Amino acid sequence: MTTIFPPPQRLAEAFVDLAASPVTAASDPTGLLACLALHGSELLGDCAAVVLYAPDKSGRVEVAGVGEDLMRLAHSAVGWGEGPGQDAFGGRPVADTALDGGLARSKWPRFSARALELGYGRVAALPLRVGQEASGALVLLEPGSTPLLPQLLALGQSLADAAGWVLERNRQLIETRALADQLEHALVSRVVIEQAKGTLAARHAISVDEAFRVLRAHARSNRRRLSDVAREVVDRTLDLPTG
């Protein structure tokens, strides 16, 4: 393998692409995982690159890559539950490994056999870290027999880390939006309940505290949310007895 490292400008463009790529389904060619797989293939010598990503604890694994044969291999490996990508989910890189060697054949018998049939000779896998955990891997397959250079693997890990930062930023953004929605809902519910207390107090000439007691008792006895009962009182679709 003749290794020609990409020029600095090309590397800079790749990292900008990763930072700007949206977090979408792996099949989206404009999405982050597809972008990582594409740049992995383009920048890392003669390697073919495939990305595995497990976005949650359900066991679902998204796969992104270029080429039908490579994608079939990656999907099959997920189904088999074997391969260097699966091992890298533990958070440690899988070192450059000869696919026709005893280690690969014993650890990944189906994966190594299929990869050899497709003309690949060596493989490595780099963890895709999202926050404190590895939630995926960048798998590099080399068609020759020459070991993958440490410099190329370091560059591949940097690309994977950049994608991981984007995924972590997206996760934090989703959590922030969810919390904001919860706070907004709680505030709206509180306002409605206060309005309902005032409505009941004025309608039946009782104290605000007594009005709240009536609201809460009705909600509990009917196994309904207090905010829903309060909304109906405010909308005058429900009039609660106070006696």
C-alpha cells in the first residue's frame, strides 16, 4: 500500500463537514454517519470504511458505508454479533489485524471469511465515543496485506472523535429541549390550576384553599390529572360541587 496523506486543507474540510452534518438516519447521504464513512474511505489510504452506531440501549445498530458488498458485510456482522466493530463498542480500539490470521479466524470466523472473499486483507476498528461511552465504531478494511500505519489509524480516530462530539452535542440539545418542554408544561399547568382555583372561589364564594381542596378531591376520586380538571373548570365545561 502506498500511503499518501491528504493535504491539510482537505483534512480541514473533512472536519468542517463532520461538524456541519446533521444527525440523521445512517442511510441519509447528507447525515453525520454517512459523512464519517465517506471521509474515512477517502482520506485513509486505500481503506474502505463503515460506521456502526448504537443510538440507545435497545440493541438497534445503524450502519453507514459506501458500496453494496461492504454494507451487506456490515449488516451481516451486526446480525452475527461478531466482528471488530462489535469489539470496539467496548471503548478500546481494535488493532490492525490480518483477516487470514488465527486471531481473526478464531474471534470473527464468519466476518473474516466474508471479508476475505470480498478481497480485504486487514481490518481495524476505532471506537465512536459519545460522551463517556463508546456508542459505535469506525471500521477500516484494507484490501492489501500491508499493515495499516499508526498515523492513518490516529487520523481515523480523530475523525471518529469529531463525529462523537457532534453526536454528544446533539444528545445534549435533545435533553435540553425536553427539559424546557417539561418546564413549560409545568408552568402552563400551574397557571391553569391557579385560574381554576380563582374561578371556583368566585363562583361558590369559598376560599382559594377550599377551592383547591375541591379540585384535588375531584381529580383523585376520578383518577384524572389535576391540570385537566382545572382546564375544564376554567373553560366552564365542569362545575364542581363544594358542599
